[in-house]
Amino acid sequence: MNATTKTRPMAMTSVAVGDCEAGQASTAAPPWARRAAVLTVLTTVPSGLWRTAMALGAPLGVDSAYWSDHFGFTGQKTSYVFGLTLLLLGLSALTLGLVRPWGEVLPRWVPLLGGRHVPRLAAMTAAGAGALAVTMLWITAFFNLEAIFVEYGLEGAGRLVVVACYAPLLVWGPTLAAVTVSYARRTKPVR
């Protein structure tokens, strides 16, 4: 238990005082859920590094004609690639809210909403829908790898690099789903 968590004498588990809505007790996230939340964020890093390297000029096995048409500082996809990388990292980082206090009560520094409780159902619905969406997205992408390889002109080692960088994304959905279930159980209203 950390220094910011206080226990209620009548409760059998520790309760983060001030992080509870009326009739709703919140216990600290279990260690496995905290590790799974961090793993969820880390699943997006390898593909982000691959995309960033491509945008900065390292073709990483991609056909040079495709790369020169789409990437580089003058290519149409360079800003898209940076934006996509930041978006995926940001979305995956929201998983941390399911195991941290700011996932239940927004920090006071957040404009207009600071200090307000995060609606439990909204958090669970968004996280559950996100888990389903990213699971389906990456499973579909991996079923279509050959088409991706052909489009990018990837051969041999280039294919292995792409698979190594994108395979972790297959874990994103299941780990997000597990953390969501933990959040739902942990924040279940007290009767």
C-alpha cells in the first residue's frame, strides 16, 4: 500500500479515500493488472518505432520506389505516420487510467473537468469497445500480411522486421480487455 492510500476500519480491503463515488468503493489495482496496463502501452512501441524510422528515412526493407513516393520529409505520409504513431501511443496510454487514480477521478489540473469522477460505465464501455476494436483490427491485418508485403514491396528480412514490430499489437486487445475486467470488478458499486 502506498502512502496516499488510507484504509477504512470497517473495510476488509484498502480503499483510496477521495476516489470513491457515493456507494462505490475503489481498491488499488492488483499488481498483475498494473503490469498488464504497462504491457498494453508497450505493445504499440515497436510498430511506432518502425513507422518513425520509415518517416525519417530508413526504408527498413520497403521497396525504394514505394518509400520515395510515400515517405521522407516531402512524402505525403510523413505527417500521417507521426500522427498515427502518437495517436496509437496515446490511446494505449489511456489503459493506465484503468489502474491509476486518474481513471476514477480526473486530476484537478484538467480544464473544466478536473476533480470530477469518471463515470464507471463510460470508462468500461470505451475500454471494452477499444479492446474489441484493436483485437479485430490487428487480427484482420495479420490475416492480410501477404497483401501488405506486396504493397510495401517487402521481401525476406524486411518481412521479418515488420512482423516483429507489429506482432506485439496482437496482445493489445486481450491485455486491455483483462485490465478492463479488473477495473470493473475493482470499482463495482458497494451495496
